[in-house]
Amino acid sequence: MKRKGNIHSFFGPKRKAKEIENEQLSKVDGGHEVKGERKDEEGERGEDEVEREGKEMEGKKEDRDELKGEREGQQKRDRVQGQGDQGQEEVTEHSGDYMEGVHHQDEDGENKREDEVQGSERERERSEPSPAISSRAGPHDISKSRCEVPMQPQRGSFPKTLQGGARRSFQSDWYKTYPWLEYSQSNNSAYCFACRHFSLPDAPRTVFTSFEGYCNWKKATMKDSGFHSHARSEGHINAMFAWRENKKNLDKNSSMFGLMDEQNKKQVAENQYYVKTLAEILILTATENIAQRGHRESVDSEKRGVFLSMLDLVGNHNPIIKKRLEQQAKNAKYTSKTIQNEILECLASMVKEEIIQEVKMSKQFSVIVDETKDAQKKEQMSFVLRYFYNGVVHESFLEFEVAEHLHAAALSEKIICFLEKHGLEYKNNLVGQGYDGAAVMRGTHAGVQAKIKEVAKHAFYIHCSAHCLNLVIVDAVKSVADAGNFFSLLEQMYVFMSGSYVHNKWLEVQREMFDGPPRELQQLSDTRWACRHIACRNVMDRLPAIVQVLEEIASENHPQRAVEARGILAQIDLNFAGSLVLFRKVLSDSKFLSDMLQSKTVDYAKAVELIEALKETLVQYRSEASFDEMWSETLDLCQRSNIDTTQRKSKRPRQTTKVLQDTVIHSTLGQHVVPDSKHTFCVSVYYPVLDNMIGEIGRRFSNTNCDIMQGVQALNPSSPTFLREDAVLLLAEAYDSNIEDLKHELHQTRRVLDRKKGENESPTTLMEFTRFLDPYQDVFYELFRLCKIAVVLPVSSASCERSFSSLRLIKTYLRSTMTEKRLSSLAVLSIESKRTKALDLDKFVKRFAEQHGNRRIQLL
């Protein structure tokens, strides 16, 4: 019976019996080959007879396969018949072949073959299992799911078995002819990858999908059996079609996903580049102390601030930035103050983490703290850590914090919280603390240094040496009346010369009298007296021009200026010239020491040497030879400046009180005597100034004689007590060192240094000695630890003072409303500019993407 779109055929009434028979024949089929092999091995038949028998069995097997296929095809047609019109398109290719062989030729069968295969594929897709799970069981060493590829091991030789009188094996060349083939080394069998994973659920089982697999290598490549026969079967053709379609879909999806992935990567790269540009602009403005924001940052504003203006400028030369600014949504431009604060905080945290990591690796460190008021009158505390790392002493700024209270308990709590916040082991590794000389900081019993020492027993307090030197000069000047008058006259002279009319005349006179550019008189500093050296130098070098300007203005008709000029001119005498020469020389030596004490790398041993050198210089000045040299220089200055050097006669003799008329007076009675001669100036000005400075140096720097400072000096190669055991042990006991190990290390160090003397490699300073021990720190552990402690002891709080200079540049009057976090971040980036410019922006983008929660653009 024929019907368009479907073919009907019916089996006889003994259908059930034939199915049972078919199952029995299938079982016999598997054992037939084994039987033939066994007979060949026993030698009961000849080779020709075995081959004929094999051909007969092959023919019977093909007949059984054909009959089996017919029955399976009829079962499909019965199911398709009940599925309506959809089932009419799902006739299998094998059913068509059977109808051509058993019934009469169907004229439309060849034209419908492709439609039938596609219908079978759709049926298979509706009922197929998950792609990750195989539909056919098999050995462990072949593919398990359709997501894999055929398992095709490449070997030089495969296991051989006796088949047809010869030992035969699987050949790897068969993979090229049959790409669906896969081989199991454990079973020594071949399988069909396509049929195992892509055949229909009701497709007939074959030896290529069974667990045992196909292993008849003799007939594997025969035209009418083996691989060729399986490749022509309907089930295999359908499976191969499904496999090819699956690969096409996977390739299509992978190409689509690849295109999407490339586009996504491109977008992420552009986003990262944009954020890096924002960070670079903020780094530039922060390191140069430039204000980022403007008063009005709207689009129509003419002055939107440096940050937005620089971003627009970059956009004019960069299409990626320009596209981002023009096409991106307003909430995804990342130019708001909130995003700026996040970027600045992220950059600053990267710098601080680098510093903290170095401190932890160094172990021993000191803390330096100072306070100042900002533009908002808030008390800002500056925190600086001093440590030895990589052969160099570092003083690194970490942050500003507002001090709400200025009593010792609150300040000490701030310092401890700061150390704990950064995870520093301060109880054992904090070896020094440096502050100014305020009573709340240096108090022995209730000061900040005492409270810190309660929790960190090794934190030795050191008063800022630069402050001590400044106090030495202040006390020396205050104790001598003529010295105080001298500096007051310098200040009045600066104020008078700064007037617009006088200043122009002052510049003109300098151009006429001297070569080179004119100089300006310097204002006196109230906090840094050593810097007054520049003021004394300029006045001494330009004193002839000053006298001439004052004389010209004194003769003019302007009453007020003339009176002021005459008053200043009258005080420029021999006494003034002597004081000018004296303080220029003394302050010049003090200025050198002050600059050295403010250095980040100077250690306390070097500072002690410099202080002792200044003291010895002042002692040498206190001699008649030095005074005579200074006085001759004074007379020469007076001659060049037209200053009268003759002794003035008093108008009337000074009256002595009647109570003391019959007594011998050895000291002054409180009256001020103006020096008017060489002897008077030497006794009343020269010696008193030097004596007071020498005395104040001994008093202010008295802590250099304590046990710790003696131990530090014993580690200085230029010291006479270098490596002396009793002096070094003083420092070791203060910092809980192992005394026995230290004694052995001192002995070995002396021997090593003795051998190095002939090689010109012997260290000369404490820092060089510490670097010398650095490669042998595991051997000289205790001695190297003491050297690190000695070099990290704070010498001055100048680093905090430098941070205050940056604070005044960052938080100006116009920027006084910025938040404390932004101020601290900008200060870190500005002060630690070298570290800031060396930051890895790729790491910054990753860190920023992880920290920033409300992400508007994808960065990872």
C-alpha cells in the first residue's frame, strides 16, 4: 500500500515469535566469530574452508540485520502513524531502503530521504538526554559525553590477536578514513563516537555501541562488512548528520560568543584606560599641590576647575576620552567629587601600604609627631615613621588627623590608635619617639612620651634637636641686651626698606654701587633663628648702599620718612657693625648644623658629632686672636660704609650712688653701658654671646651623655669608644638584647674589621657600619639589631614641619572646606610624591573596581 508522505507495511501474525528469534540470532552473531577463531586455532579446518564459512556467516548476518532493520522500521512507522501529520515527515532512511528491497520500488523515496533524516533528527532532539551525559555506556578510556571528541590514541603498535590464521591488530591509520572511530585500550575494541552519543533513543544497538565493542580486525576494512557496513547503516547516517549539525551549532555559538567576548574585552579596556586617565590627572594635581575642583562645575560654567578642564583638554587629543565624555551617561562619567575622593583614597592607601610593608620588614621603627593649625583653625597632627630599609633610613609621612583635645591622654591615645590601625607591632618594635619641647609632650611623669613608654617600654624619647639648637640661639640673644637691640634694628630696617618709595630707591642705589642683581633684605624668622644668618649676610654685604639710601631720604622734605631714616641712621654705628660681623659668623656655623639636623638620613651619632663640633668652634672663637680678627673685619666694614669709628666722649660723667661711694665695684649696677670701644664691645657683647651659647648647648643637649647615647656612640666607627664592650652593653641592656651572643659578635666583628682595614673597606660612620653588617645580619643578629635601633632613633621632627608646609599649600583659604579624608589623601600623595608617581595603575584599577560598590562601568 502506498500513500503520499508515508509508507505502510504490516508483519504477519507471528510477529512476537520472530522478535524472539531475532534476539536469539543476535546472541549467536556475537559468538560466531569466536567459534571460527577457535576452530582455526585447533587446525580442524583449512583456511579456505574457514573463509567460505565466514562469507556464509556474513551473508546470514546481513540477512538478519536486514530483517532486524525491517522490524525496527515497522515499529517506527507504527509510532509515526499515531502522531498525525508531524509523524508523516519522520520516516527513517533505513525504512526506505527496506521498502525498496522487499516491496516494489517507491518512485519518490530518494527525493524524500533528506526530509526523513531531518525529521529523525528533530525527533532525536526532542528526546535526547543532557549534552553532558552519554547515552551509551562504554569503557572508562573512551568518550563519556558528546561534549568530548573521539578518543583516538596514537600508538606505534596495538595489541595483536589471532584471527584467520594470522595475528591482527587495530591500526591508527583507520582514524583518517573513519573520523568517527574511537579505540579503547583496555578492551582492545573500536567504537562509533557518533552512534554512541548522537543516535536516536530507539535506534538499534550495534556492536559499535555495545560495551564490548568491535574487535574483528580481519574484516574491519572489508567492503561488505566491518567499518564500511556500519558507515552505510541508517542509524549511523542519522547519527553522523546529528553530529555535524551539533558541531555547526557549537561553532556558530562559539563564534558569536567570541565576538561578544572580544567586544566586551574592548569595552573593559576602554573603561580601564578612562579610569587610569582620571587617576593620572588627580596624581598630577595632587603632587603639584593644585586645586582640582572649581566653584561651579556645571557644563555652562566658564571655570569648571583644573580637573575637569584638564580632562576636556585630554579629550580634545584622545578620541577614547572624548567619546566617553560625550556619549557616556551623566552618572557614569566618574568626575564627581565622590569618585574623586574614592580614587584619591585608593591611591593614598596603596602608598601607605607600601610604607607599612617596609616598616614591618624592617621591624624596628620610631614615630615622630607634631601638631599645627590649618586654615580652619583645626589642630592637625602629623604622623611620620622613621625606619631602616634596603640600606637607607626613611622618614615617611602617613597621614593627618584632627586632634580634638590637646591634653596628654588624648594625644597619646591618638598615637596608639594610629599604630594599631596600621597593624604595627609597637609594643616591642617601637624604639624611639620624637616630639617638640612642649610640656605636654616631654613631661617626664604625665606627658605623652611617658604614657607611650608605659605600653612600649623601648620607646626612648628624644627632644627635637633642631628645636634645641633654635632655643640655644634664642636664649643667647635674650641674655645680652645689645644683641637684642641689634636684631630689633634689623627688623626696623627691613620694614622701612619695604615701603614702595624707599624700595625703588633701594634697588636703584644697589644697581649703581654693585654688580649683579640687587638683593632684598630678609624678614626675621621668629621660629628659625638659624635662618637669620641670611638677613645678617645681606645687610653686611649691602651696608654701604643702606647707609646711602638712609642719608638721601633723611635729607628729603618728607617729614615722616626723614625722621625714620635719621633714627635708623643714628643707630648704625661701631657697635652695630661689630654685632653684625659677630652674628654673621656665629649664625653661619649654626645654620650648617641646623640644616644637617633637619636631614632625613642623619643619625643620632652624626648629630652628636656635629653638635660637639659646633661647641668646639664656639670655644675657639672665645679667644683674643679670634676677637682681633673679628674687630679688624668690623673696622673695614665701617670704613667701606662711612661709619664713624671714633670713641664718643660722654657729655657728663656717670654718677655713682652715694651708698657705694666708699666701695669697690666689680660688676655693673644694672645700668646699660653702650659699647663705644674695642674693649667695651669685647667684654659686654662678644664674650657674653659666646659664653651663653656654649652654656646652652651643654644644657640643651645634655641627654647625649645618657646610657643610650653612649651606646649609640660606641657603634660609631669614628668614635674613640667604637665597639667598646661596656658602652655597647649599655645600649643592649636598654633594649633587652642577648648579652652573651652580643659579646661573641663584638669579638668577631673586630676581627672582620681588622681584615678589612687593608682593603680600604672599613666603615667610617654609623650608617656605613650598619650597611656593612647588613649582608651578615643572620650572623651578627644582635649587633645588627642595635645598629638599626641607633640609626632609626629620631634626630628631629623636621619631617613633620615639612608636612605642615604641604598642608598650607593644600588646605588654603579657598580650599578650607575639604573633608579630612581628602586632605589626608592629598597630603600623602603630595609628600610621598616619588612613591605616588611610581604606582602601578593596573593594580590601582583592579583595587578600585573591587572597592567601589556602585559600579556604573565594567572594569574587570
